[in-house]
Amino acid sequence: MKKKLSIIIMCLAFLLIGCSSNNSKENISKEEINWPEKTVEITLPYNAGGDTDLYCRTAAKYLEEELGQTFVIVNKAGGSGIVASKEIMASKPDGYKMLFNHTAALVQETTGLADFSYTDDFANAGTIIEDSTYTLVARADSGWNTLEEMVEEAKESPKKISYSIVHGSVTHYVAEQIEKSAGIELNKLDVGSSSADRTAAFLGGQVDLLVVNYINIADYIEAGTVVPLAILSTERIPTIPDVPTAVEQGYEVVSRKLYEFKFPKDTDQQIVDTFTAALEKISKNEEFQKEVEKFHGQAFYRSPELTSKEDKEQVEDLSKVMGES
């Protein structure tokens, strides 16, 4: 009996040691990733100075404060953002390279210009900013003071009025909405993929109409050389109260950008979770909110799960519009 009891006690001891050992291994495994331990590189697929660059640099400043490491911005334009996106897709998933882009890029996925998914082929790390200030503008020398005046002339002379388009981009999506809602045909011209190139072509008289984030054209509007015909938001922007929406003028033309962070696919979930927690925290920081509002945007946190879900839904919605073009 004593022998049997000894054997039972020994078995229980081995079991306890085994459990303790397994728990230790699990704890060690969880503690192995101490991220970030060095500089993090954020790649954005556009040149410096535009809305994406401004928002990225603002967010990076607060991420540095929150996570205690340097965040370096790398501007890599090319292929309407596809070049930079593919570079991040091919990067080592160690948390030290990531992409900052906006939901306008989903049009590329919808049209097939991008042969990958901005949701399935990345590890979404969350959304941080919303900008609903995409604005349709004309030069003051056009003679148009309202959207209705432009539409009337476009109906009288189909394909006469030129519009700056980047095929397979949000400008393409907006053009489809304008033409269908207003019953007009525009002369859609590709004069450059970056906001800076398109703005320069517009100001130089190569095209009559331009859609761009308000911050990119604000100085020209204030100087009186450019006329804002409509903000493509569902309602007026509090920081730009005098510019009417296309919707209130009777045209269903709406577009917004949500700015997102993405890691390479297969990035460890601990890294994603650490970053996401920091992102949510800075979105609630009043100083961060004020800085974003200077550019007429809004701090807007969206979890990785919700970002993925809603981006997929947006691709479906875009397909309905773009598929009819």
C-alpha cells in the first residue's frame, strides 16, 4: 500500500513539474517579443507635402511619444501607390516596416489595377484619421461660381469640360458619380498620379476640374484663384462651413478617406496588438485631435478587425459603381 502511495505521489509531482515547465515556456514565449526595440519605418506611397504625408507625420510624432522609439517616414511614390504597397508586402514581418495609406486605394483593388487585397494580404493595424474634405474645384477664370453652373455648361457641351483623373483611383470613382448623378459627360484626362502633379496641371490650365483634399488647395481658394464647387461629404465640414456639399446641391457625389496602418502579413499578433493599443490611445489625445483638425481632418480610431470588415464592404460597394462604368 505504501509502495502504491509513493508511486502516486511521484506521478503527481512529475505532473506538477511538467505543468510548471509548460507555463514557464508559455510565459517566456509571450515575453520574447519586446517591440519596438529600434526605429520603425513607415512607408507611404506618395510624395511629401500632401494630405497623406501630413497625417502620417502627425501620427508618427505621437506614436514616438507613446512607444518610445523613432518612427521614420519614407515617401515612395510610384504606380499610384502600388509600388510601395508591394514593397511592404514583401518585407520581413518583424514589425519594423509598415504601410500608411488611405481607403481611396481600395478603388485599385476594385478595378483590378492592384492584383492583391489591401485587407487579406496585409496585417491591418487600425485606422487613425478620417478626412471627408475631398473637394471639387474650378479655377476662378472658368466663370463658374457654383456646381450647377458647371453642370449646365457640361450638358450643353458634352465632353468639353476636362477633369483630372487617375484611372483606377478615387478620382475615377468620383468622376463616375458626377457623370451619373448630373447626367453629363466629362473629358477625363490623366495629367499625373500625385496630388501635386494634378494640382500643377490644373493651375496651369491643362484641365478645368480637379478633386483633391481641401488642405492641398486651401491657399489658392483663400487667394481667390480657385473656386470650390462642392465638398464631397455627406454634410458640411465644421472647419470649412461656407463650402456646400454636392449632396445638398442635389448631386449624390460622396467620397471620404480613412487613413490606415498596415504591417506585412504574418506579423506577430503581439506586435499588432501593441501598436493598435498605442494608436487607440493617441486618437483620444486632445493635442493630437487639434493638430489633425488644423488640416480639416478628424481623429478617427477603428480597430484592425473593423478596418478589415468595413474595407471589404467598401470594395463591394465600389464594385457596384465602378462595374457599371
